[in-house]
Amino acid sequence: MWRATGELLGRTKRQFIDDFRSDPYLPYILIVATVLAGFWFWHRIPNFATRDERWRINNVMVAVGYYVEEPTLESFLDGIARGRAYGASFYLFGVALLPVFAAALIFGQLEAFTTLPEQQAVGLWAHWLDTPRWIWTWGLLFARLINVVVVVACVYVTYRIGVTMRDRLAGRLSALLLTVTWGVLVMAHEIGEDAPALLCFLLVVYCGLRYAETGDRAVFLAGCVFGALGIAFKLTAGIGVILLGIAYVLYGFEPETEWSDALIRPGLLSLGLIIGVTVIVVGYPSVFGDGIERIIHRMQRGTSNKSNVYGWLDRPSWWWLLRGYLNGLGLPLFSAGLISTVMNLPRLRKRSPETNGVVLSLVGITTLLLVFAGWSYIRTHHLLLTFPLVVLLVGVWLARLHDHNRSLARPIIAVLVVSSSVYAGVGVLGYASQPRDEATDWLRTHADEDAVVETYVADPQEAAIPHGMTVSRPSYDHMNENGNPVAREAYTEWIEKMPNRCPAYIELTYHNGILHLAPDDWSVRAERLSLSGQTEYYRALLAEDTHPYSVAATFGSRPAFLDETPKENAWLDLLGVGVNPRSIQYGDPQDFGQNQYTVILERTGACSPPPEEL
């Protein structure tokens, strides 16, 4: 087995070198992919791009902190159990954080990791502010760099799949289109398991294609490893196992293959199953502390809440799917994907590697769509695994069209590449001028060193405040609404006592401030916030006629509901997300569009606290 692994790695290396020597365009495609994936990847640092970013590096830090306090294996496993170690991402980002741990050891700051659980128990603000800035800065930088590299690797594997399906032109087109796919580039700008899961999935597709053509046992087993590793990163990557099974069957239909010999290979299937299960179990580090129950719990958690309305909009699944594809691909590439799907259907009548690739792509997309059809909300990143499959369908169709009618294919390719590049380019360039980053810089420049800024969010990820600044913020008890009237009243009471605290600045964010002023039919969340009893407070602040505060600066696109009753055009709004890549998102991905709208108010006079009630 080790010999077969060595031979497979050797073949992979030789193939990579041959691709670079044989295709002069490939290095340039990968350079463009690196530039787009890595452009301004440090945005928001030392703050977090998403809520999940915090936990993906915090999990590893907590485990190391436990080991620092008591350097035993048992203590380290307790630390893993204490964190939220979501599968193989623990290993990947643990490697990324090794330089940070080494620096902490050299400079005697390892104790910073031992206090993380205590800070987290106090609140997310304490967790962020009390941890040294340099730890967050370098930890986030190294971990994000990992995803930049992973996304570039995804582009290369997509190229290899396209070449295997048809020719180098199909590979180039597929790789180039994936390079300018906005939904993929977003994943390069955050820490998470989506990009690594995508790479594993693409490797399964490639192994499946190769096996369907050659019947190579080593390639099939490699596909089992990558499929299991993908599941350890993200459950939806399990679709790769289905595609590998389809490839196993397709090999039986090869002209020179004996059907019975190809399909009846119990030894290969048994070994693949054993390897796959082993990789999945080992891929969840929590298993070593909590046992197999942690995997079961993770699977239950990953499937049980998908029928709940979330993301603050109550829409049918088809609406979420359409919105996700339009935003992730852009309107031009989405349209090309629909056309190429239809144009590739006649290829199913023929036997060829191209047909095998089309079959795997269509089965993969269809299966995932059937899974998502039962969900009440779908974020763009949920569709990530299908983006390269769509791109491959487009790439092979355009390559085939180019062979048959170059005069028609060339302008179509040019328009598609340019329009998709503009769409993705606008999205990527937006990282250099995000409203929250600009608001953070404004406070860093204008606020005195001892100034206090007040915010009404419990998570610093939703705010735009420099690390190290004194922050007046609600406690966990204030924010723990969950339908509890007592907690909601306590939170409202704390807010209304702002004159007693009299901060130098007040920062209002869209999600938990400005949205109070939206009409009830704006979203499910707006309707809920209207019942909080806080609307008049926020209205008075922005009116600048009740409290001694005036608007000092605003950042981002001003929500329409602040000036007039918004006119809703459902279909026009839906198509708009395929034209504007930085459209508002729902749930907890990166915040774009109005979600980053920030208002900073500055105190202009003395506060007049209300009289205390007897």
C-alpha cells in the first residue's frame, strides 16, 4: 500500500510538471487566481470576517491553553472537548497557528491561551479585547493564507479535471472561470472549512474520472481518502462518495472492460470502506476525547436545524437557491451554466471521458439540489461544491463549440470571461474599502486614547471598533433574549440608561441598531425588533434632538427605509444580486452591502441622566 501511495504521488508530481511545461497559459491562470484570492485577504484583522472565523482558530488555542496549564495528553484532549472542534479544520488551522504558538513560547506569553475559556464565559467582547492583539492578527493572517493557497489549488485541480474530460482548452476555460467565480473568492477571504472541503471534493471528482477510464485501484483508494477527508471537513462533501460510486459503475461500461470483473471487486470496495471510515473518525479530533458520540452529534446538528426559518427572511427554498447561484456565479456565468447544461445533455449518448465528466457533474448538482430543496434557508457558501461543476459544464461546452465554430465561440468566451471578471473584480476590490474597516480607522484616528465608545452588539465581529479601545457594551445577560421577556426588558433598560454612562461615541450598526427603524415587512428580524421597545431610542439618536450626540460619520450604503418607504420589486431585487456581488447576505456569512452600514455619533455636550425612580 505504501508503495502504491509513493507511485501515485510520483505520478501526481510528474503530471503537475508536465502541465506547466505543456500549457503556457496555466501559470498565468494560477497567478491571476493567487492575486484575486489573496487581494486584501487581511481585511477586518484583528477582527473577524465571520462568526465562524473566531471559533476555527479559538478551538486550537483553547486546546493549547489546556496543555500549557497541564502538559499531558489527557489535558490536551479536554481542551479539544472544551472548544468547538469541527472536524479536520482543527488540524489544518492548528498547523497554520504553529508560528503563533512558537512566538508565544519565545516571548513568554503562552498564558494568554490559558485564559480564553474564562474570557469567553464573560462575553465575546472580553474574549476578543483581553486577548493580545498580535495573537488575533497573526493567527488570522496565517489561517487565511491557508485558504488562499487552498483556493488556488482548487483552480489547478479544476484545470486537471477539464483536461481529463476533453482537452487543455476545456481545462483552461474551466480554471479561468473558477478563478473569477465570486462565490469561490469569498471563501478565500475567510477562515473556514468550506474551501478545504471543496478541494477534497474536486480531488474525488478527479479520481473518479481517472478510475472510470482506467480502473486503477490506487486512484480509487485515493478517492476514498479524499472523500472521507472532505466529510471530516464538511458533511455536504459526502456527495463526493456518491460520485465515486458512480465512477465505479461507469468503469464497467468502458468498451474494453468486462462488466462483471469491473463491478464485482469486493476486496477493493472493502478496503476503500475501511480506509474511508478510518479517515472520517481520525478526522474528528473530538473522538479521541468524547468518543464516536461527537461525530453523531455533529451530524445531527448539521441536519436537524435546516428546516428552521433563519437568515431573517422567510422565503421558499427555490428562492434561496436562485439567489445563491446568482450571487455566487454572477448573472453572466449563471446564464452560461443553464445553457451549457442543456447543450451537454446530448453528450450522454456517447461513451467518452467527457461524457463521464458530464455525468458526474450533473449527478453532483442534482443530488445537492435535492438535499437543499428541504432546507428553509440556503447561504451562497452552501452551494460552493456545485460551482466548479457548473464551471466544468461551461468549459467543456465552450471548448467543443470552439472546435466546431471558432467565429461563434470566441466572442461568447470573451464576453463571458470579461463580464465574470468584472463581477468578481468589483467584489474583490470591495475588500479594500469596506465600511466597517473604514469606521474602525475613523475611530482610531479621531478618538482620544481614553475615549469610550458604546455599541449595542454582543459580538465584536458585528462592530467596527479598534482592538484596545474602551467599549461600553451589553452583557450576555442583556443579549440573551431567546424569547425571554425578562432578558429583553433588562437589555432595553440598559440601553435607555445611556445618559448615565455618557460615552464619547456611540456606534450604531445595521444588524442590531439601524434595523429597528425598518418597517415590519422588511424582514422577519425587523418585525421581531419592532417588539423590543428600543425603536424610539434609536430614532431619537439619529434625529439628534433628544440626546447631546450628533452624527459624526457614516460608512456604507444608507438603507432606503431611513428616508422613504422602500418600493419592493421581488424579481428585480433577485436579479440584482447577480449584478452586485456585494449584496446583503443573510445568516452568518461575511457581511456585505447594507449589513456593514455603520453610524458613529459623537458627544457634543453634557449628558442629562433621567431622575432615578423611587
